[in-house]
Amino acid sequence: MNKKKEKRRFIILCLAPAVILFTVFMVYPTINVFLMSTLKWGGFSDEKTFVGLNNFLILFKDMNFIRAFQNTIFVIVIVTIFTLALAIIFASILVREKLKGQNFFRVIFYIPNILSIVVIGAIFSAIYDPSANGLLNSFLGLFMGKDWQGIPYLGNQSIVMYSIAFALIWQAIGYYMVMYMASMSSIPAHYYEAAELDGCGKIKQFFTITLPLVWSNIRTTLTFFVISTINLSFLLVQVMTTGGPDGASRVLLFYLYDQAYNNASYGYGMAIGAITFIFSFLLSAVINKVTEREEYEF
């Protein structure tokens, strides 16, 4: 009996620091966001007025919020699909095919991930420079002729979100490619050898062997990637466009920041934060349910 108590006490002591830190830095701030979302408060004064759910009622009628929400969903869908698809394909090629300079390609693909988001924003601002001297416009000018005026990639409401999405894809591919390469490298080679003897081509091997055996890793990274995309899209928008042109590139977290700190509507901003939290939580649950399948072991 004493041994059981000692064991229980030891477990509690080991878990206590992590639980305390998680409560202080995660649970309490999250609860505080929901509490502040019920207030009318500028954020820098002592005047706080309880308004209940009024902030949320205003929020769902706010076209700027709805547009920011649509932009966030657009970024999540486009960036997730292209990033993970390309990362899986590149990982499979580098693991399965005998290419010269494989380590070089691994380093090149991974470099964008070690750059800060500010540096990435500066790089793509130069690439998207609307003048004819911009990197992308200069390249297109070689084919378009002398009268080529260039495209304002970050100044055109129709394409600004595509431009930001491309930068996010470029930044993330290498990280996930390396993760998938680690999983694919552990798959026994005789599985592929047996498949070749049965007449399976490379593409069929990819869908019948590689994907099923790394599916658990893909599920885990998918949830993580969706949450990180919500965060990184705010940082990139803040650096590259500050929500412009005319609010066309606003995403949820940018609109939260703009309302809370630039518009002195802290309670309203926290209501946006609460909606973002709920949306992220529900989206993660849906992804886990949709991608659930029987795991294959080797």
C-alpha cells in the first residue's frame, strides 16, 4: 500500500511542473480571452463595461470579419493541399529514386524553414515588386516586351491572397518533406521489391505501400500544419501587406490585432480571438475524424 502511495506521489510530483506551466500559460489565457470577449474595453483604461454576447452579435454582421474569415479558410485550404501534396511527392522521390546530390536537395528545400517570417516577407516583397524591376516582373518582361508594366501582385485584390499563399507554401514544404522522408526511409525495401515482382509500377507502389504506411504521420502533421498556417498567415500579412489593399488580405488574427491594438477595441478583438479558437478546435476535430482509418504496421 505504501509503495502505491509513493508511486502516486512520485507521478504527481513529476507531472506537477508541466501541469502548472500549462495552466498558467495556456488554460488561464484561453479562459481570459473568453472573459474579455464579453467586455467593451479599450485595452488601456480601467473602464470596462460588461456587454455579454453583444460583441459576437456585432461580429457576425461585420463584413470585414466575414471577409477575414473567408481569407483564412482560403489560405488553410490552398496552402495545406499544395504544401502537403508537394512535400509527400518530393519526399517519395528523394527516398525512392537514386538521385545525385540528394543531401543537397534536402538542404535546399529545408532552408526556407529556418528563415524568420520577416525575412521571408522581405524576400517575397522583392519578388512581387510591382515595378518592372521586380524579380518576377523582370522575368515576365523578357517574354512580354518593352511595354510590359508589371503586375501589382500585392496591390491587386484579386491575386493578393494567392501571392501570400505561395509564400507560405514555399516556406513550409521543406520542413514537412524532411518529416515524411524520415517515415518513408523506415519502410522495409522488400515491400517494394515484392510489389515490383507482382508487376506494380512506381505510382501504384506509392499509393498502395508508401501512403498507407506513413498515413499516421500525415494525420499528425496535417492537424499541426492547419493550426500553424492560421498563425503564420497573420505574420506574413503583417509584414507584406498590413491587410491591404483595402482589406483584401486580412485574415482572422490580423483583424484581431487590428481591432484590439489599432482600433482600441480590445473586447471586440478578444471576441475574434474566441471565434478563432473555437474554429481551430472544431477544424482539428473534423480533420482527425475525416482522416481516421486503420493503421498499417510493418
